[in-house]
Amino acid sequence: MTTPEPQTPELHTPEPQTPEPQTPEPQTPELQTPAAAGAKVAAGALLIDVRSAAGRASAGEIPGATLADRTNLDALFGPSDHPAITLDTPVVVVCGSVNGSGPVAEALAARGYTNVSHVDGGFPAWKEAGLPATEAADQPATEADQPATAGADQPAAAPSAAP
């Protein structure tokens, strides 16, 4: 009787698979304190103000900020497939609140920008922190700014003669 030879199991080596290139997940933009955002801007970050003209007129402006329409980021940043600035450019977004700046910062991160943040508390917090800001353009004039008017103790100006 012959003894059967032990059988060696067949080893099956899987073929190496080439991993598909993965698109990196966009980073969640950092929500920064006004002081941290101001320091980032002082170090050279691009400061984007996405408030409306009416919002800037009623609250004030940030000198040197680049104005951007939050509904048309292509106008400033170029189309997603041909960015106008390098994707690692530090960008700080400010609006009237995080409800305005957050979606813009997220949209920039989704476009591939890797160093985007926005300001906690928006422009009001920026201004309150003592960072550069102008006064509102449509502030009511103070009494000192009002032209003098004739009162009971002042004679009224004589009307000018018509030609």
C-alpha cells in the first residue's frame, strides 16, 4: 500500500491593486477669535469681507479688506478648476456673523483652499476687539454735525432775492 503524499495547499497571492486616487476631504475652516484673525491678517493673510454694501455702510468697513460677493466667489477666486490665487494662501473671511462667513469659508475649503478661517462674532467682534475698522457711513449726524438753524433767539436768514 502506498502512502499518499501530503498535499500542499495552493497559495493564492492576490494581485496588487492600485489604489484609486482619493480627493482629500476639505478641511473644516477654523473659527478664530478676532485677535487671532487680526494676527493672521497682519502676517499677510488675505482678508475677505463678504458683507453687503448696505451691511458695510451701516456698521463700518475694514480698511484694506478685499470685498467679495459671497454668492459669486468666482469673481475673486476664479473658477474652481483654475484658481486665481494659490490654494495654500492664508485667507480670513469676515461677515456680519459666522452665519455669513462660515458658508463662504466652507465653500473655499471645498474648492481646495487649505488655510481658510473665519472670525468668531463677525465684524462686530472684529471692531469691538479694537482691530482696524471705520465708523458706519450712514450713522445719524451728531448735534455738532448739524447745520445751525434759526431759533427763537436767532433771526432767520433772509431769503435770497430771486433773479
